[in-house]
Amino acid sequence: MDSVQVVNTDDILLKLCHSVTHVLSSTSDSQVTHAGMVQNISRTCLKPDLGCFSIFDGGFSGLVVINFSKEAAIEIYRRYMINMGMPESELAFSHTSDDVANVMGELMNQILGNFIKTISKELQTSISQSQPKMLTINKELTISIDTNLDEAVARRVSFKTADNHIFYLEFAMDKTEFIKLKEFEMEEEIDPDSLIETHGNGANKQNRKSTDIEAVVVVDDADDLLSELGL
């Protein structure tokens, strides 16, 4: 008999870390990595220079906080904007810029969206998130969920950008376990770009085929006309 597969709180945290590195690495076209060690903490905090948080609820409840140093925030922001095709001369230089806060908030939203999709597919449960809030702060602020978590656990993980700037993820959630009862097939991910390309190629082939048929018909008609005229 196969051993029972159990996914616990730290496994869920690892999935969140993978979402952070995947989204930030792909959107900034650079390497963002997380530490191999996780720190057990007693409370979650927003810390300078740029803090972002979001609450999630559903199959389990929790809080995600990401604290960026100004150097890490500016690096990720500028790499993201340049990767999007923005000229470097038009980019902000200060982490207090509204543009930086908006971009980092959008990236946080993408991270949580990727995390929720993974949880839905791999754990077969559903969670929803609040709109991420991004704050420029100069002192530490304790932040918690306005509901009691079931045997709450809190963790901190450090991340490193391509230029070796450090930022931190803090995570608090119910102590929980997901136990696999039976084998199931995960839903296959659909790549919209590949789907469009496949259908586009099929349509192009069909169009070329139709054009070839029309050309043959036109040639045949021309030949008939010339025959009637005795040419």
C-alpha cells in the first residue's frame, strides 16, 4: 500500500515561495531566489522601506506580507518596466514614487494569483485574496488578521534579487494539513499564446488552401473563355 501523502503548512509556504520567485524572475527577466531555510516568528510586521500585504480566506485563512528594501524595490521595478519596453530615461528613481508602489502592488497581485492557481490545482481547494495594499513606511508596524487563526503559525523567508538585494516574505496562516485520499489528475494548464498560435496556423493553412482552389477555378474559367474565342 502506498504511503499517505500529506501536505502541511510549510509545504504550502514553499508553494508560495515558488510563486514569488517564478513571477518576479519572469516579469523582470532576472533571477530571484529564496533561501533554503525558513525562520519561525511570533508575529508578522510591515517593515521599511516598502511593505505590501494581502489577506486570503477560503479553504484556509492567512496573511502574506512582503517587505522590500528600497534597493530591492527599485531594482525589481526598473527591471520589470524595462522588460515591458519602457525607456530607462522615463523610469522613477525613488521608492516613494507612486509608479513604484503601483508596479509592486501589481506584481504582488500576480504572485498571489499564481499561488491561488497552484493551490486550486494541487490541493483541490479554493481560496480568495484581498486586494494587495502597498505602503511606503519608515518604521515597523505589526499587522495581523482580524480573526483568530486556528493554531496560527508564522514564518519568514528571505529572498535575493539578481543584484544581491534582500527582501523578506512573512506568512501567517492556520496550522493545517491536506491528506491525499486518492489519485487524481491535475487540470492541464493551457498556454493562451500556444493556443492562439496553433489555431492561427490552422486558419492560415485553410486560407492558403482556399486561395489555391480559387486560383485553379479562375485559371480553368480563363481557359474555357479562350477556347470559345478560338484562341
